[in-house]
Amino acid sequence: MSAHSIATVVWILLIAAPAFGQDRTAEAKAAFQEGSVLFERGRYAEAAAAFREANDLAPSWKLYYNIGQSEAAAKRHGLALEAFEAYLSAGGDDLPFDRREEVLDEVRRLRDMVGFLEIEAPDGARVIVDGVERGCAPLRGSLPVAASVDHTVEVVPETGAALERVARVAGAQTSALDMTAREDLAEAPAPDGVGGADPRAETGGETSPLAVAGWVVLAAGGAALAAGTVTGILALKADEDIVESCPDGGCYPEHHGDLDRRDDLALSTDVLLAVGAAGAAVGAVLLIVDAARGESAGDVALRPAPGGLAVAWR
């Protein structure tokens, strides 16, 4: 995009000046001239704002070309795409062939560099992206924005405080952004002694991580105890078989394998029962702590103790 293109549109604007309302023509010309100067100085975002001001004062579809040029130079690709598409749509058959092809090439280039935001906001709220107002909710469609960079999205409702978030979209992708949540409308906690509801009920009855851990550890301990019981029964049965085969207390070499098997089962039983008992105890403690915290947060703590853990109350 060249300075020659800017000069061409300046000439077109001057030719069309008589069609402007007389009370706003001078202001529109001044804003346009300011935009041209800013563009030449490389202050592209400010130039785009000046061209928009000229368009607000004296609407002309030709100005979308200048806005698109400025936004593209400022690397605000979503705004540039929006302006160039408006230029093509409004210009229609009045566009010279060369200019149409030039803008179409630019549109194709920009479409590879933008993503789209679908913003949901309270009806009537102003939607501002990166300091530029993009319309009022409900928006008619998704907003093109430069891909792979952070964008500041601000929603200003007709009443109440504004809501601001940061969003990023990938190229050629559409991301939904719900801006209807009003954090400032969250209910304040009830005073002490009022409405003594279970704190966990406020989160929709969700189980706390401590309770989940307690049940998992308790279940693992129970499984180890069950396995230890089975190996213990097998060890006793193996011992009975050995006693029957070795009535005088001495066993033949062919029975040595049975002796090893009995000893292995007995050792496994001891380990499984010890681990299972410890797991069951820890799981029960975690569940007790979780239940106690639901009644008096901060008064219950799990502390190290000789040989394990202890529950402490203040």
C-alpha cells in the first residue's frame, strides 16, 4: 500500500466534498488530512483512528480503503480485513478493476493471518477489542482479530462495571468467549451465625480432594487386607499339608519346595496385612479430617507423629 493510494483517495474526497453536510465537511476534511499525515509518519494506528473519525463525520465507503491500509500497516490484521471487506461490499461495481484485484489479493493474504472471536455479552453492552469499539451486543457475527497474539477484550454494559479479559486465537480458527459472567454480582458470604449451611454445599456438593484421597487410600488398604487374608489362608493350608507329609518333623528333599512356598505365603501375608492396616488407618484419618473441616475450618490438622500421622484439634 503506497502513499500514492492515500493521495488518490484525498482527491476523491475533495471531489465529493459538496455532498457532505456543510456543517461537518470542514471537520471531516481536517480529520482526513490528519490521518494522511499520521500515515506518512508511520503512526498507523492513529491514522486509522483519524480516518474513522472522518468517516463518522461524513460517511463514505471510499474511506474503508484508507482504514484498511492503516490497520494492515499497524499489524492489526483483523481490523484491516474487516475494513477491506466493507470497502469491497460497499464499492461493488463502482470499483475499478485494478483496485478490486488489489484489495482482493490483500483480503486473501489477511485471511491467513486472522482468527475469529465469538463474543457473548449482555445485550446493549459495548464490545471493545484492543481499544477499538467493535459494536454492541448482541454482535451480528464473529470478530476477526490477528492470530496468535493476545487481545484485550472489554465489555462495558449499560449499567454496572466493565468486564475485561485477555483472549488469543489460532489462525483461521474461531474461539468462543463468554463475557456474560459478572464477578461483581457474586453474593457476599453470610455473616457468622447466619444461614449455617455446609460450606461444601456452596460449590454444588462437590467432594473435596481430601475426601477423595481418603476414600482411595481406604480402598487400597482394604484391598491389601483382603489379599493378606487370602495368602494367610493359603499359608495355613500349605503348613497343614507339610505336617501331614512330615509326621516326625523331618521332611524329604521333595518337600523342600512346599516349605519355601509356605514361607513365601507367610511373608506375603505379614506384608499385606501391615500395609492394608496402615492404608485403612490413613484413609480413615483423612475422611475424619475432611468431615471435621466441614464443621470448623482451620481447627483440624493432620500432623506427623511417631510411627505415622495424628489428627490434632485446637
